[in-house]
Amino acid sequence: MLSKLRTAFVRHGLLGVAMHAVRRAHSFLPRAEDQRFRGAFGSYQEAMASVRPGLLAGYDNDAIVDMSFEELSTIRSSDVPVLVLLERLLPNVKCILDAGGHMGTKYRAFRERLDLDNKVRWIVWDTPAIVRAGRKRAVTEGLAALSFVEDIAEAPPADLMLCSGLLQYIDIPFVDLVRQLPAKPPHLILNKVATRDGPTVVTLERFGDKAEVPYQIRNREEFVGMLDTLAYDIVEEWVVPEFSHVIPEAPQLGASTSRGYYAKLRS
Ligand SMILES: C[S@@+](CC[C@H](N)C(=O)[O-])C[C@H]1O[C@@H](n2cnc3c(N)ncnc32)[C@H](O)[C@@H]1O
């Protein structure tokens, strides 16, 4: 390094040394294409409007339905609190609505450990692109207990709604989502909810070289207050350390905290 600085000085003087330092500092910064998160926007719509030209915008695209399917279909450490809660609640649960359940990824993962097949109807609500692909896969694999809805209002009344890794991606307030349901589920398990202590911010998450997807980091207090408005009491709460993220372009916002909640409908 010293010899490179010396060469820069001999060839271009102090300006050369400064240029070398800038180039070197740059090589340590994440390159735009390597960054998972880009930008800090005031709303989902603003983030969506800022998707890079040439990339798909948002989750509802046939080209990205298979992305991460295998990985999401396994039990990760972030799933353990959900698995433990399901094990406890299953005796009183006959129908689970898995909102943002992809092609039944968590159903596939959890049926390895829980007796789901003969005891529970597992209904996934997801984007139309995922639902189309998920239905085909479920038929091919003979997964009779797994079914899909495109419109959450068409889901049957569920005993439990699971939202695992969904909330950062939905384009409507969570209150509106719950109010579309035919009936409020008595049990709510929310996992991998991106939160922060400051105002809600939306960034763009990069999916390889294919897409950018708005990713919402919610104000924690507002979110907890909203559960109360919906008449849910939080029974258990946990942190998911591996889903904490800093937006490289906005480090002043600090790291997000990913949380999980188990809440019960007040009777
Ligand atoms: C990170 S994946 C989570 C998959 C799975 N629940 C898990 O925990 O592994 C996020 C899911 O949310 C779904 N999603 C995103 N936006 C959505 C929307 N507006 N309506 C329904 N589902 C949506 C995506 O299609 C995807 O399946």
C-alpha cells in the first residue's frame, strides 16, 4: 500500500495521493449491485416509483416465484418461536390462515415436526403469481391439506393467522388487512416484523438481478398500538436478531429490529 501511495505521489503529487485514497475508500464501500437495501422513502408508493429501470417492481411477478423456495421451506432459527407456539396451540386450532405463506413454505417446513396433515386446514394467502404456482405445486406433491386464496376476504374464518415475514412487504396497512377477513382470528402469530423506534421508513430490497421490492420498517410503538386497536393483546414478544438491517445509504437511521408477536383476540 505504501509503495502505491509513493508511486501516486511521484506521478501526480498530493492530488494523486488523494485520488488513490478516494479509490481505495471506495473499494471498501458496498457496490450498488451488492447492496440488499437501497434508499429510504416516505411511503410504499414512493419506493415503488423509485425501482431501477430494467428491474421488476414488487413481489407479484412470475419470474421470482421460485426464488428462495427451498430455503424458506426449511426450519430456520427464526422459525423456532413460531414452531413452539404452534405446537402449544394446535390442539385448539383446526384452520390456519398463513398470510404471505408463499407456496406453503412454512407448511412444508413445519409438517416435518408437527402433525399437520390430518388435523389442520392450512390456507395460504399470497400474491396472484405465487398462488398460481403454489396451487400447481401442491397438486403435484399431493398436499391435500394445503390450499390457497388470492383474495384474503375469501379465506374461511381461521382459528389462527400466521404472518411470517409478510408485514414488511404488504402495500396496505395491517389494520386494513385484518378488517378484510371474514372474522378476526382468535390467535395471531406475527414473525419477522421489521421495526424501529423512529418514524416508519420504506426501503427497496434487491432480489438478485431481477427485482426490487418495497420493504417497510415500521414504528414499533404505532404497530403495537394498532394491535390494541384491533382488540389484540400481546401475550409473547421476541426479537429475531438475524433480520436486523442497516440501509447502507442511510446509516443515520440505525439498524432495524425484527420482532415476533403472539397476540390473542380480547374476548
Ligand atoms: C419473505 S416471504 C415469507 C414467506 C414465508 N411466510 C416465510 O416466513 O418464510 C414474503 C411473502 O410475502 C408475500 N407478499 C408480499 N407482498 C404481498 C402482498 N401484497 N399480498 C400478499 N402476499 C404478499 C410474498 O409473495 C412472499 O410469499
